[in-house]
Amino acid sequence: MPVELIEGKLKTTLPVHLVAKDRLDAAGLAPSSLAWAKANGFSGEAGRTLIVPDENGALAGALFGTGDGEGALAIGALARALPEGDWHFASAPAEPELVAVALALGGYVFTRYGKKPGKALRFSLPSGADAARVRRTADGVFLTRDLVNTPTSDMGPDELEKAVRTLARTYKAEVSVTKGDDLLKNNFPMIHAVGRASVGAPRLIDMTWGPKNAPKVTLVGKGVCFDTGGLDIKPSSGMLLMKKDMGGAANALGLASMIMAAGLKIRLRVLIPAVENSIAGNAFRPGDVLVSRKGITVEIGNTDAEGRLVLADALALADDDEPQLLIDMATLTGAARVALGPDLPPFYTGDEALASDLAEASAAVEDPLWRMPLWKPYDAKLSSKIADINNVTSDGFAGSITAALFLKRFVEKTAAWAHFDIFAWNPSDRPYGLAGGEAQGIRALERVISKRYA
């Protein structure tokens, strides 16, 4: 972990004072520190760090502005702002565990291709924080970020399968893979159709963990390792971030790692349709009609709406098992970004209790989510004149909603289902993480699942 969180007190540490906006005089600072802060115009503005010297010019501590209550995750900026060394909070933070998570997440650096590691910081774990929970949360987020940040040259379907197997070995989970033409033999025709044009064979990765008689929780993650758009090819600008199109799979695996590390009493299943949507003579075409695993026929209105196709086959398999909770995660639509931006992923569910739990968890752990409606009248927009359904609408409206409605057709037996249309990426640096791959929704989901199945 880039920022090392130490249980108990370190021998010699420097204090960090958290200062609310315009509350400098109430921060309990020594007179010399207070004078220094005022001389530097520090008033507790959100996100600002001020290093404080002692009378001899040596490092004496730091001040961090918490503003008007911007949230605990903002404190993650300290991981990059503080000088190397050992630190502690001068007074107990209001949300100690979330502050500890923020510090851990803020120190992340992706170093696989030569980027230098971050600063060597050690922080006394705030009193009241569960060290094990903080570490497994950070590990799950880091796994997600690492997978998304890795380019497709090193994270194609083969490598994604290896990542699943590595995680499975750590927690003694079981993995089975249906690959290539075996997808047709085992009735996963849409996964095969989307991925067959790539040199990396399409596959369905199936990982299971936990007692067979425990409550069933199934995660489905979109694993499109690169998306050219297929024959409806994307412009070059649209392909620049397509290594992240397996962000749903990465987030599902990050969440799975948290669940397994916590030893939750569930039967966990993770399904990842891993493909690359490439262009070749055998690529699926606009106007084709595919027969799904569920038997629903799908007219292809656009080959760049491939994620919902591979998810549909995986969801149909998951639904047959009738889990108590079924979650799918996918970097599915640009419409979700237009509606809510990159930081606020929409989720869809018809289960009111689950929606309420997700809203509570989202606020509690500062993992933004926003419920969007499964607006039934829009279902007609997916109609086809020759098949049961089209994979896109003709008018372009409500693209995230209609994608969710498409997926809903493949979930009938599972009462509690939610679909997450995530971005899996920070377009710019955040206090809790640099620009690049990001975990979205999984900290909130872990809270919901752990409360339901502790």
C-alpha cells in the first residue's frame, strides 16, 4: 500500500491539523503555527495543505483545509501533498475509517510501465478505523485501477482470464472458462458473435467461491478488453480510452476481492464475458439477427452497442441460478456520461429495498451513485420489425435507460437485480486518485452486501 497505515502510535510523528473554513482560531494551534497560517493566508479552504515550520525552520507539522464539509475523501490529497515521513492527525477525524481509506486511495500510483512510486508516507491509523477493512477496501480499488489502467496489449481476453485465476488462487475460488467455439456448443451465441473477429478468443469466465448452501450473490462484469466499435467503427478519438471498456469486469473483480477478503457468508459467483470487439471478415454486422442464450432474437442496429449483447448471455446464465442478489457492472453508454458526468454512475433496479440500501451506502462511504428509472414506456424504442428486439433505439434518446431496459429482459427469476452504468475512469486528478482507471460503486456495494450477509 503506497501510504502505510500503522496501528498504534508511531514513536516520532508530525501532526496534521484539519481546519474547517474560517475556523483557524478554533483549530487548537500553537501561537507560532497560528501566526504562520495567518501570514500565509490560510483559512481552511478546501483541499489546501500548508506545511508548518517550527521556530528554527524545521518541519513541525501541516494544516489541511476541510472547507465547508467537502467530505472525508478530500483528505486523500494529503497522500501527495505531505513531505515523506511519519504523520498523525492532531485530533480525531469525524469519520476515521473513511479518512483512512481516503489516505490509502490518494497514495495510489500505477507503476507497471515506469511511473515512479509515490512518496513514502506512514500514517497512524485514526482511532476507530478498522485496519483490516481499510486494507481490503484499498486492495479492491487498487486491483480495479490496475486492471483498467493496463493497455489491451497486456490486458486482452487471455490476460483478463489470468487476472481472474490469480485472484481465485489467492482465495481458493474455483474458475471455469468456456472459450472460442465452445461458446456456441454451450449456448452463449452473442458472446461468441461479438468476440469472434479478434485474435484473442472470446470466452465466458465463471468464478465461484464460498459455501454452496450460502445465500447466492452473483456479479456480472462487462469484459470488452477493447472496443473498436466493430464494423460501425469508432473515430480515432473515440478509441483512445477503449482499454477501459473492461471496467465493469475490473470493478466486479475488485468487489469480489473485498468480499472474499472479508470472508462474507455468501456463495459468490463472478461472470465475465471477456471479448475484444474487433474488425475482420467474420465480424458480426449491422442488420444481423443474433439468437441469444435466452432465445430472444436481437437485430443488430449498431455493432458499437456490443456490451449489452455479451452481458445478456451472461445475465441469462446468472438468472437461471436464481441468486438472492444479482449485480451487473458495465461501461455501457455515453448517454450516462451526458446525463450525469463521469463522477456519478447511474444504477437501475426495480427492487425498492435494494435501491434504498444503495442510496444509504453511497452517502455513508462517499461512493457516488444515482438511481435512474427503468421507464417502461421507453421499452418500445427497442422494437424490431424482424426480431424480438433491436440492440439500439432509432431516435438516440434516453440511451442509458434503454440499455438498462434491454438487459432487464434477460433477468426474470432474480428478484433483486441492479445494473450499474459506470465510467471506470477519472478524467482528471482527484484527491482520492489520479487521472486514470477508477473503481465506482464497489465500496457502496460492499457495504450493502456485508450488511445483508455478514
